[in-house]
Amino acid sequence: MFDLGGWQNGWFWFGLVWFGLVWFGLVWFGWSGFLRGDSFRQNNQKP
């Protein structure tokens, strides 16, 4: 377990925040890219 105020707790929060930022970035860019690709395909489906 992590002791409050110890270096282990600091590294734990550092890793948690880093993991959260990376996960948020991947989801954000992935979702925005998916939306752009979807709209791009719809625009190309002109009769």
C-alpha cells in the first residue's frame, strides 16, 4: 500500500495523472478523427 506523504504516493499520483492524460488524449483524438472520417465519407457519397 501507499503511505500518505511518501514518495511512493507521489509516484502513484504522477502515474495516475499521466495515465489519465494519455487515455484522455487517445480517446479525444481517436473520437475526433472518427467524426472527421465519418463526415468525410458522407460528403464523398454524392450522387
